[in-house]
Amino acid sequence: MDKNINTNTNYRSIPKVDVLLEDSEIQALIAEYDRNTVVEVIRDKTGELRSFIQNSTEEALIPEKVSALIPMIKAGVSQLYAYHMKPVVNGTGTILHTNLGRAPISIAHAEKIKEIVTSYSNLEYHLEKGVRGERYSHFEELVCRITGAEAAIAVNNNAAAVILILSTLTKGREVIVSRGELVEIGGKFRIPDVMEQSGSKLTEVGTTNKTHLEDYENAITEETSALLKVHTSNYKIVGFSESVPISDLAEMAEKYDLPLIEDLGSGVLIDLTKYGLSYEPTVQDSLKQGASIVCFSGDKLLGGPQAGIIVGKKEYIDQMKRNPLTRAIRIDKFTACALELVFQEYLNEKNAIKKIPTLEMINRPLEQLNRMAEQLVHTLQAAAEYAEISVEDCQSQLGGGSLPMERITSKAVVVVPFTMTAARLEKRLRKSARPIIVRVMGDKVHIDMRTLIKDDLAVVADEVTAVLKGEE
Ligand SMILES: *Cc1c(COP(=O)(O)O)cnc(C)c1O
């Protein structure tokens, strides 16, 4: 009985919506945002307060909650209007971090994209002839020049590219693929499922670890429409294993007059061994060795926008351009523009290595990484009494399912906080205004210098200092 009376009194202490709407701070909110939203948030927050009172065992807390109502409403409204996507600092050392948006675009490219997308453009307009043009035309010639392909097209992503290729060339018929290449690429994208989606019939040959040329040959029937090779870029079978090189497959495909399709996954256009990485088949090599069609991602090692790029024989690419499915998975003007920009950089390899952020990070020299680390440690001296801060060797990785075994030696700034756990520091950095994503190893927070770009170093210095000093 007592409890009820008190609860009713407490309920009455919640201001009514009309009263709240007269409040000057709420009036200011309405002026800045809009009335309906503010009213909705008031209802939500007063509702939350009511259920707090109902469930509360500590009456003493209630007046405090009631007086915090207006600040809660203000926070609720501004949160609704806040822009959700944010730039984050990638301190993980994983260059193509799928959760963090894979390949970053350079500032110069973003400026050009801005110029194009904020105007009308010749996206699908042939300016010389004054007739309808093709959105692929802006980069097709470039791609062909760089890769040696006869023709090219790009779609939404590489998963879509695989579906488009198969649905155009092999629908209703058999495609031969090695059991060792029936991979899951991530996010439930499995090659066998994709093949099924495209309406093709999968003929598996060989075993998980070994597939020979005659396995393919023995499987060829009247129903066979293509041979498919999938570059298993995200895992490696080591030891007793064998797969058939693309050049041998090409010979056989030619003999039986079948298209040879290669899904390369990561689109590498330069020889990475020059930059200290293992050999990763390039698009040029694949075509030279006889693949009729090659597809690859735009935002993996290519370092461009999300896209699936398909290159190869003109007769096949033309069929894909006519496939109605292409209309459903076509690239937009942002992507068309970004692709032209990124391919243009590849006309000159030295240029590409410097100007494409992904390649620049892969190739960033150890001395530079060390300088960055030393500089960061130096600025963090301001918080030296709150943590042990040092430079350590670390291993960056490519990520995004590219070269999974590959580690690139790098430098990390390692912070061991005295006043909080490493996990807490990680959380604080992740939740700061400009989120910083770091790796925690035991009691250490690792910040890899390789994946810091633009003004990240200064941001990290400020944030880490502030968090360690307990300023936020
Ligand atoms: C990553 C990958 C894909 C999917 O590419 P997205 O651009 O992410 O759609 C397809 N095939 C292979 C072999 C891959 O490595």
C-alpha cells in the first residue's frame, strides 16, 4: 500500500508532455530539429522514466532521474540526428579490414569523385556522338591496356561478378571445378552455392588436396559448358597438395572449345614479389596463361572501390553486357568514377605504389614506420605517468581474404596502462569521438603504424593521452 502511494507521487513528479513542450530548452530543440521528433523522444524518455519508477527499489534515485529528463531528451534527439557512419582510425595493422571498409580511397580520388557526382556527368552519354554511351566505357580501354584483355565490365562486387559470369556462360549446364577450390569466401559466400544461384550444375573433380589435369578431362561431357578455377586466396593447403596450373587447363579448354573462367578474388595488377610479398597471380598472368575470363574484387589488393571487375574475351564480355542480370547489379556513378581513377594510377606502377593507399601501406618502409612510432611515443610522454609506452616489432597482415599466410614486419606503439586494464583502454579508444580500433594482446594495447593514414597519428596521440589522463 505504502509503495503504491509513493509510486503515484513519483509518477506525478514526471512533467507532462505539454509542460515539457513549454520548456525553453525543449523549445530550442524544436527550433533546431522538428517538433514531431522531439515529441516522440519526450514520449520515449518519459516512458522509460515511468518504467524505471515502477521497477525501482531505490526511491532515493528517482528525483535525480527526473531532473535528468531534459538532458536525456536533448541527447536522444541529437543521437537520432547524428550521422552514423564515421571515419575510424585503423590501428589493427590489417590493411584490407573488411569490417572497416576494406580499401580506403585517396583524398585526390575522393575530390574527383565529389566533382563528378555533385554535377551531371557523361556517365552514360557519348559526348562526341551525342548519343547514349556505356558506363563501362570510361575505364574499359584502360583496363584492357593494363591487363591485356580484349574487353572489360564491372558490377557491384566480385561475388556478383561470379554469378554474372556463370549465369551468362554456363546456365543450365555443367561447370567443372576442383574440390580443392570449393571455398567459402566469407559472409556465407560459398562457391558451390553461388554456382547454384547462377543456375549452373557443379561437377566436382579431384580431392580436397589433389586435383590432376586428367580429373578435369575425365569429367568433360556434352553437357560441360566451362572450366572454373577459383583462386583460394583466403586459405592455403600446405603439404601433400597439387592443383592444375591455369596454363595446363587453358590447353585443355582450347582442345574442347570451352571457356576457362578464373575467379582471382584479389585483383593484383603488379608483381608483389618486388615489394617483399609472396607471389600472387596477377590478372595479366592469368590472361596470358590462357584464361578466357578473369574476375576480381575492386576493393581488395587493387585498392579501389567495391566492385567486381570482369575482363577477358570480347565475345563473352559482350554476352554479359546483354544479360538482363547486369542491369540489376550494375555499378553506380561513384564506382565508375573511382574505378577510372584507380586504373589510371596503374598506368605507371611507381605511381600506383605511392598514390593508392592500400599499396602505399603495403609498401611503407620500416624506417618510416619506426619514425612514426618514435614520434608517437614522444608525444605520449605527456601521459608517461599513466602507462608504459614503447615501440615494438609487430606483424601487419593484408586481410580481406588476401594472402592469408602473409605477414609484413611492422612497428607498433605498445601501451600498458597503469590505471586501467588494456581491455578498458581499447574500449575507451573505440568509443571516442574519432574511434580508434586497436589490438589487445594480454595487458598490452598495440597500435600498428602501418595502417595509420592522413592525420591519424595526431588523432591517436591526442586520444590516447586524453584517455590515459582520464580526461574523457
Ligand atoms: C573475396 C573473394 C570473392 C568475393 O569478392 P567481393 O568483392 O567481396 O564480393 C570472390 N571470390 C574469391 C576467390 C574471393 O577471394
